[in-house]
Amino acid sequence: MNLPPLEEAVARLVTDLRYDALPPEAIAGARQLMQDQLALQVGSASLPWSQALLALAKRSHVPGKARVAASGERMSAGDAAFVNGSFGHGFEYDDAHRASSSHPGSCVVPAALALGEEMGATMGQVIEGIIAGYEVYTRIGNLAAPQLLEKGWHPHAILSNFGAAAVVAKMRGFNRERTAHALSIALSHASGTTEYTSSGGSIKRVHAGIGTRNGIRAAEMAEAGLTGPTTFLSGSKGFFRTFVQKDIPASEAARFGAGESFEITRVWIKPYCCCGINHAYIDGARQLANRAGQIEAIELGIQSGGDVVIGNRNANAFAPKTIEHLQYSLPFQFALSVLGKGNGYETHSAYMRGELDISEDSDVAQLARRVKITVKPELDTAYAGKWVADITARMADGEEEKL
């Protein structure tokens, strides 16, 4: 089977990866991210959309050996990973990878653990699967950034299909040809946009689960003998040209080479349960803590992709009406931080219980109305592959503070 350079390199990234050749920092990263994801699955299992999904899965699942977090229900690997991935992505706390604007953990870890239980795998096999999944997911995502996010796609919903397929290919010992078909078939499942940032919808919580289940099924199809187009990434109607309208030169295949550093070591654990693009602004806002009454106006410079998700191109950023709106509102997350109300689980849970007031007359909304968001293309250039905050606060005494 002849593959173009890019597809060949992606397949070999999976098949050539070996536990005993992995650097210690990659293994340590995989273990830490696995623990983080497991904690998030348990912590989010009781949320209303998580419970609705679990009830559905109980009615329709295929029996198997893989367990659902915080439940004990046993299902097929695909069904358990579907539920657990949705749990792990359920409250905007799952790990983040800036360069690809995505959350690989809530796809890769559920797939690897569910498959591991189904197979009776060793921890070494699970770690191999996790690292293979993270690397395929993020390296494809790096090449699709920032256009994937800027065009309105939800990167996680798209990339999780590739990540989960890579996990199965690695853990089941697929050869190069079958691995390529698994990843190619995964493309046929990829979908999901960020419209939830504008009009809400709990289906966003399930994007990780959908992509994870579909990636596992894609690999199962390849194992059953189904095939996909060999030019699934670089072809004229392949992933990059259709989703982000980019031509990726063959030289970029080097990004998938064994000599590259591991992207899993660049994944970070989120301290706040809101969109990760907010995080730098939340940290900066703390320097204005307890001075809300002195602030006359705030200008927040933002990168182009960030503006799509949490800024001016988000229809509800300045007037959130649902929990999804709030978690994707830069003005309100910034105001919550300045006012010392927090940006974590308790704050957002309080909103869902009706105990956090963000109505028009609230102190949060009043401060949020003083925020102006300005797209600064120079930030895209200077900080490619990073989310940063550019903050200018004009105080009532005429002084300006730049953070």
C-alpha cells in the first residue's frame, strides 16, 4: 500500500511508537493526564447532561467489560468511552493543548482505559495508547490551526475522531496499512461546530464522547476489513483542504517523525472550568482584585481565534443566559475574577443552582459592561501557539494600568 508522505508519517507515528523508547517526561505526562481525566469523569458524572447521557447509554449499550466512571456499569469499549469521554468534557475542566486549541485528554484517556479493560491490557500498553492518541490528535491539530477554530469548527469534536482511532490502532497492534485505514475512516465521522458559544446547547458536552466513540468504531471498521482513501489528509478533498482550506506540503510530514519532541508534554491542566482562552485574562484580573469600583473602563486585546469563541463574534459574550454562555464569555469571566467570585467548579455550580447573580443589575454584569474587546492581529504573530492576555484598565483617577 502506497501512502503519500503525510499519511505515511502519521501511520508510522502510531506503529513505530514503543514504550521502552519513550522519554520519561512523556510517560510522566501521560500518567498525570490520565489521573486528571479520571478525576474529571467522576466529578462531572452527576451533572444533568451526564446523567441524561448515562440513562440513554444504559438503554442502548452493547454489553462488555469496560466500566463507566462513578457508575460501575459495564459496556463495550466504544459505549463506555462514549459516556466517560462526555463526563470528562462535561464542565470545561478537561486538559488543554494551545497549539491545536483542543482538549485531547477527554478523548484519548477514555478510549485507552475502556479498550484496556476490554483487552486486559497492561499499564504499559495503556500508556502507549494514550501517547499515540495524544500525538496523532495534537500534531494533526497543529497543522489545522488556527483556521479550524477561526472557521467555526470545534477542534476537539473533529480531532477526537483521529485520536481515538490512533489509540485503538496502537493498542490492538495494527500494521501501517490498517492504521492508515483506521485514521482515514475516522475522517468520515468528523464533525461539530462552536455555535454552542452563541446559543448554548448541552450537546457540546458530548462532543468528546461522540468523537471518541466514532474513532473507536472507525478502527473497528478497519479491523473488519473496510478501507478509506489513502489521501485522507493531503488529498484535494481531504481533511486539510475541506476543513481549513490549506495545502500542507509533503515536507510537513517531518512533524510526525520520531525525532520530534512529544506534544503530550505541552498539554496543561486547567485551573478554571471555563474556556481555556479565558485563563490568562482571569489570572491578569486578579491584579485588579477588590478595585472594581475604581475601574472606569477595560480594554482586552485578543487574538483572532479567541474573538470567535469568547469575544465579539460570540453573540452572547456580553449577555450570557445559560451556563454554556457564561463559560464562554470573556467579559463575565474577567468580571468574576476581578470581583473575587472565582472561576471554578463552585462558582459555575452556584450559577446553575440560581445562587450566582449575573443579571443585568448585578455587580458582575455592571463590571462586564465596562469591558471592550479589541482584536489585535499582532498578538497572533507574536504569540503563535499560545493564548495570551492583553489588558489595559483605565482607572477613575485617569491612570492606566497595563497588565
